[in-house]
Amino acid sequence: MRPAAWYKHFMPTALLYTLGAFALILVLARFRVPLAAAILGGTVALGVALGLNAGDLLRAAVAGLTAPMSLALMLITLLLPALSEIMRQTGQMERIVSAARAFFRRPAVTMAALPALIGLLPMPGGALFSAPMVESAAGGKPVGAGKLSAFNYWFRHIWEHWWPLYPGVILAMTLTQTPAWRFIVFQIPLGLFMAVAGAPLFFGLHPDLHARSPHVSSETKRQMLKVTSSIWIIVLAYVLGAVALHLGVGPAPMQLPGQPALTAGQEWLSLAHKFGPFLVGLAASLLWTARMNRMPWSGVGKVFARPGLYALVVLVASVMIFQAVLKAGGAAPKIAAELAALHVPTELVIMALPCIAGLVTGLAFGFVGTSFPIVLPLAAAAANGAPLAPYVALAYAFGHLGQMSSPIHLCHVVSNQYFKTPFGPVYRQIWLPMLLAGVMTLAYFFALRAIL
């Protein structure tokens, strides 16, 4: 067998090209290349490796920039930091952190609890909203930027295995044809594993951050509710908006694997379901926050005039272009086919394929949509008539760990950007929590398989 033929037979080239693009992004970022430029550099390299020419790359970039989802994400990325900046300038951010410190009694716990609270809102790039809260909760103590970003990023995502507002959870329920209550019951332990696995992040913090405050009073609870009103407005708008859309126009159309593509009208309706309530809630919260804190409209205008606000929009645009090039190059199906051709054990494929899909897409919806149609038939064969819950939990948990590892996960990108830290220090903080979460997931899988 010729060397080239041997290489093509044994080496998963699409996977290597994709991992190589990620490595290039990390290296460029390490050498202080602006992150948006680093992502675009990795995008071009990956597109060329996957066989795209200049015209293909340009068309994919335009499609990625002008897709309705991209436009919605960029608008959200504009409103989120604007709301955060208004809260900071008016002192509301500090009041939230002060109330949270009294409520949670330890600053270190507050550093984890605030991003977890924001994590109940499945808004894209939500880590950007909680980042200044984590920074304030640290109270000026000497905490490295990498650890601050790790706190923000990790605890922001402890709900994503089972919280039914997340699109990835909804799609997983749909593909597995599992009732919501049953899916949630079997997936909740995965969220608990994430929370417990985050314990190493508390090691090495300044002793003052572990100091315990007095008992929580009723006044503290009322104050906590009042100062977080800007957040609850978003929650209320999301719930009411989602219910109104469902009752008024029906459920959101979903692009299921193997099904015809959505029409333009269905795509916009799906977008309205996914982002409409958030955008309304964000806009209402922004107006409420400015009004409540008596910020003049000229002050609000100055917030939107800050160049840094639009730098984040450019960053999101670069991520969406990367996603579009991945899709144009057919990376996900090629990687799936390469793994299947290697004839690895079924359980390993059920772990590895969602993990790689999560790494490649940086999205729960992405790893569920690309990997579950492949792993579910494998899981059914391996289960041999037994319940699929252990295999679904295994696939989802490792897909989640894959997306948490991704340098194009939007929350990872914007959190690091806020704290002005490269990826390396954050990876050094989260590798142990990821390992612990993976070990606990495997133990859970084997226990479930033995019981069911």
C-alpha cells in the first residue's frame, strides 16, 4: 500500500483538519493576534483544507454573516453588554453583587452562583452578562483573569444537560422521542456532576473570598429580589413571549436531520421563537434599568457609542463565519463517516462523536443535531431492547464536555475577551473539572446500565 493511500485509509483527515484549525486559532491568540482575526485565520485554513476555493469561502462568509440567526446573535451581543454597562455606570451591578454576597454568605460562592443564575436564561453569549458580576464578586482580591473567566464560563453551563428552555435539550427530547419529565429525571445528575466537578476552581482563592457572612435576613432576600429586577424582567418576557408565540402561531418549526430544509417563512418563525422573547426582554430590561436608575437618555446614547461594544459584535461575526465554512465544507458528516470507518467500540463512538461534534460546533444544538442521528441507532443496537437513557446521558454529557472545550463556543470567546485572557489560562483551570465530570458521567452510565 502506498504511503498516501495508507494515510487516507487510517487517518481521519477531516477531523485532523478541524483540530488543526483549532490549534491555529489557539496559537494565533497566544501570540496576541486579535481573537476575531485568529478565528478568521483558522476559518480560511480549514476551508482550504476541506477543498473550498476563494469563491466558496466568500459565499460561505456572506451566508454566515447574513443568516437570520447570525443577525439575531449580533443584536443580542450588542444589547447584552450595553445593559451590563448601564448597570455598571449606575451602580446597580455593585448593588447586585453586594446583595448576592449577603444572600449567598461567601464571596467565592457568589462568584459561582451569579453565572449559574444567569445560566437559567439560555441566551447566546450570556457569559458576557455575568462576567462583570463575577469580577465584582471577587471584590478586587488578587484572582487571575484565567480563573475569573473559568468561574464565569463553567458555572454558567451547569444547567445545559436538562433545563428545558435550552434548544439542545428540546432537540434531544425530540430525536430520542422521550417525554420531558423522563428526560429531565435522567439528565439532572449530569448537571449535579458539573456543579460538583467545579469544586477545584475554589482552590487557591484568597482567604477573604471564603469568609462567611452573618445569617440571611428577610430584608436581604427582599433586597436581592429588588436589585435583580433587570434580570427577572428578561425571565418574565421570555416565559410570556414563549407562551404567547406557542399559543398564537404554534410550536417552533425545527430543522430535524434527514428532513427537508425549512422554508424562509419557517426559518423566520423558528428565529422568532428562539430569540424574539429574549430580544424583547433585553430591550425592556435596558429601558427599565436606565429609567429605574435615572440615567439620562444621553447617557444611554454614550453607552451605545462605545467602540468596545462593536468589537464584540465583530467577534461574534467571526464565529458565525467559521460555523458557515464548517457547514460548507461538510466537516461534521465527514468526521462522522471517518469515525465509523475506524470500527471503534460502540460505547466509545457514543462518547467520542458527540464530543467531537461539540468541539467542532461549540453548540449544544450543533452536537445534538449532527451526532445523535448517528449514535442513537448504535445505542439502540447496544442496548438490545433495554432503555436508552444511559446511552443518551453518555452522549449528551460528552457532547457538552466537547463544546465546553471548543475555542469557538461563544460564551468561552466573550468571557475570555471580557477578562482579557487567552485560552491557555482558562483551559488550565477547567481541565480538572472536565476530567472529574467525565469520570462521574462514566460511573453514572455503568450504574444506570446495570440498574435499568
